[in-house]
Amino acid sequence: MNNSTVTLDKIVALCKRKGFVYQSSTIYGGLNGVYDFGHLGTLLKKNIRTAWLKSINATFDDILEFEGSLLGPHDVWQASGHVENFSDPMVDCLNCKHRFRADEMDLTKPCPNCGQTKWTEIRQFNLMFKTQIGAIANDDKSSIAYLRPETAQPIFINFKNFISTYRVKIPFGVSQMGKSFRNEITPKQFLFRTREFEQMEIEWFCKEETALQDFQTWCDSRRQFYSNLGLNMEKIRFREQDEDERAHYSKRCTDVEYEFPFGYKEIEGIAYRGNYDLTQHSKFSGKDLSVFDEETKQTYTPHVVECSVGIDRLLLTLLFDAYHEDVVEDEVRIVLKLHPQMAPIKAAFFPLVKKLNEPMLKIFKDIKRKGYEVEFDESASIGKRYRRQDEIGTPLCFTYDFDSETDNCVTVRNRDTTLQERIRIDAIEDYIKKTLNKE
Ligand code: ATP
């Protein structure tokens, strides 16, 4: 059993075939770098969010949840430095007009699209989506707004609200999951680099004295998170950024990287940001964002450790990691070996033949009403039904047969081992629970 055969094309095809992810607006030709999530993709994302929140709250006490606005005024993004600096270098081919990220190109070589070597000058392209607020369009800065390119800034500008409404004391954290938007020059590798994506971020406000230690605690906690997701930890590495890679205000920065078939790539950034963000917003807004330390009787501006991971990129990582092809009964089967807690569907229920639908439907509905994501499938051979569930990562399949009528048992089949055993109908829920809670 291995997943060395996994390619981006196979993952894209699987996502489309099984309804995890659809290219957005396809009936109108598609929107590049933007995706819609189908039933299974949505369930998988929900499981990722749940696991993330659990892990964040297991790290430290005093974590608040937050949902900031997607639109922010010009002033916010000017203070954060995004208006001036949030850009990538761009270059165009003068012949075919194709546009590329200049830092990903060797400009001494021909254009990969048309084969000519005629380039424009390199220009900086700001990645923020800019829009106008209100009915009167004018150049007045007060009517300019941006879709947020990261979730962090709405947290920083609400810092005083957290202190005054929840009476939290340093250290505390604010977690947020939500959409971010970046007008990427070249969206690519499917969900890896998109123009609309979702982030899960924690901003941990602390004193300067504990910041480096807290940074380490967060790094350890994030490692545990990836291990709990069931990822192959041999493919995960924590790479400390060099000084010249880091933003000038950042004192430490570690990228969590996964080994995709297209190389090691960042899935999460963990950064010690100093007190840059609160200081900038204090300066630009004119509002004091410092706090009073009861112990030392001094005011200070808290420091921040940030962990930021993209859900879409993590979903893609989980699919790459889980994708396996093996041979069962002389046939190649595709199986997603997702951790049971991540699997979108936890169990499937099959009547051996349609004549047995009724008793199996009753069992299925009973489990569904208890809040489990489950499926009922009555069509095609049992072998085919197993394959369908394997492909979407369902850990357990239960089959009701003629013996069930008298022995009150069903056959349960395990996704990974393909082994089957007979269990009592009234033990089904416990069996599912046990599977979900397995390490
Ligand atoms: P990259 O260098 O890959 O563009 P970044 O360093 O700009 O990433 P951050 O600003 O640190 O990314 O964002 C934190 C996380 O948000 C990333 O680790 C990634 O998981 C996710 N993310 C960032 N940009 C995108 C994107 N365009 N599409 C999908 N996810 C993204």
C-alpha cells in the first residue's frame, strides 16, 4: 500500500468526480482561481475547522473566538503596510501577453507559453482586491475599501474591544476562521493557490518576556495538530525562515511545510510579529492600544505570536496524504485513508438486496438522527458500493443480509484493512464511536 502514485491530476479528477470541489462558475466558462465546495468538500472543511479549534483551545486557556468583517477601509490596510507592500513582482510576455510572477521565472529563458524571449519590465502588482463603498464613486480615499487579504488585521483593530468587553488580561488569544482574498497573479496547483480562500488564524497577545517561549509552545502545539490529523509526519517539516526571508518586524518565523509531488510547500506560517501591528494601528488611528501592567505599574504594547493556516490548502494536503491506490480482488481501488475524524462520511449502510431496504433504512435513520454523517446505498453490488465509499474515505460500511433477520447482527467492513466482522445491530453506534476516537 502506498500513495507514491498520487498526482495533482488524480486529486483534481477525484474532487470533481465525487463532488468535493467544483471550479466556480463553470456554466459561464469558469472563474480562474476560485472554487466552490460540494457536499463532501464542505463536510471535510467543517471537520478541519473543528479539529483546529479543538487544538487551539488545548494549547492555552483564554482564547476568544472572533469573526471580523471581510471589507476594510483604506486606512486599515495602509497602517498594516498592505497598500504599500503587499505585492508580487509581475512580468508580461510582449509577444503572447501572458502574465507571470517574475520571482518564479528565469527571464533569460523563453516564455513557456509561446517560446519567445521578449519580456516587459518587472512591475509590482498589489494583490488586494480594491472596491468602492457607497453610490458615489470618486477618488476620495474615504470611499475606498479592500477585501481583506488576511484575517489578522480585523483582530488587531478590535484589540481594545476584547479587553473592554471580556475583561481578558494578557496573555490571551483571539482565533478566527474566515475568507481572505488575494488577486494572485498566477493561481495554480488547484486549491493550493487561489484568489479566494479561507484562513484559520490565532493571534496570541503576550508580554515580550514570554513571547519566544510562547512561540515555541505554539510550534509544538501545531506539530501535534498535524499529527492528530493523521498526516504522515515524515512529509511534514518545520522550516525556520532566514532573517532575509522574514518581514522586517518579524523576530522569528517558522513555515510548516508538506512534501507535495511538486515539492515542499508552506501550509502554515507561525510568526513572532513583535508589537508591530498594534504599534502601527496606534500610530495611524491615533488610539492608544497599549495596556497597563498591574504588576509593574507600567503601560506597554503587547507582543504577538501568530499561527496562520489556509483551510483550502490543508484540505488539499489531507487529500494528497490520504490518497492511495491498492489492489483488492484483482482490481485497482482508490482509497482515501483519511483519519476517521476527518472523513466526511463516517459510515455507509447497505441492504444486501433491495428486499432488505426497510430494516436497514431504519438502522441508518436511527444513526443519522444521532448526528452522524452517514450514507445509505442500495444500488449495485456490495463490492461496487465498498469502492464508492473507499474513494471518499468512509471508514466503515455496514451490510444487512438475510441472516440479520434472525441473528440481529450486521457485517461491518473496515476501509483500510478490508476485513469484515459480524457485530450486533445494537452495538453499531459504539463501534462507530470507537473508530472515530482511535488515535
Ligand atoms: P505563499 O508564500 O504560499 O503565497 P504566504 O506566505 O503569502 O504563502 P501567508 O500570508 O503566511 O501565506 O498566509 C498564511 C496561510 O494562508 C498560508 O500558509 C496558506 O496556507 C494560506 N494561503 C495564503 N495564500 C493563499 C492562497 N492564495 N490560496 C490558498 N491558501 C493561501
